[in-house]
Amino acid sequence: MTIPSLVVLIVAGLLSIAARPAYLDQRWIWAKAVLGMIVGGIALVVVSPGAQLAMVMAIEASANLKFPAALLSFLVTSST
């Protein structure tokens, strides 16, 4: 299992908040942390499936298989 870099970034940010006690009382830092987690969660839910599909299509294309059906349907729908 690979850890997405976005998760590492969020954890590092939360650890940096914990390392600086002056940040614990600041409201803006908590708002930034919450927004970062929301954006990160959305990115993982929305971007990850597309990245997986792109990876599968790249593997199929590099293996000299038939033109991937998913890529063909994407090209047909995006060109119109």
C-alpha cells in the first residue's frame, strides 16, 4: 500500500502545529488545518479513481494490447 503524498503533507502540518505551542491558541491555524483535511479528502476521493484508471490504461498501452476501451470512450465523448 502506498501513502499518498497529500496524506503525508497533512500529517506533517498537524505535527508542526503540535510542535509549536503558540499555534495551538490561534483560530486561523485550526481553520487552515480543517480546510486542508477537507480539500485533501475530496482530492483523494475524486482524483484517486481517475489516477488509477490512467495507470491501468498506461499499463495496457505499454503492453501493446488493443486500444483500451475506456480510453476510446473517453476520447469519443470528450471530442464532442
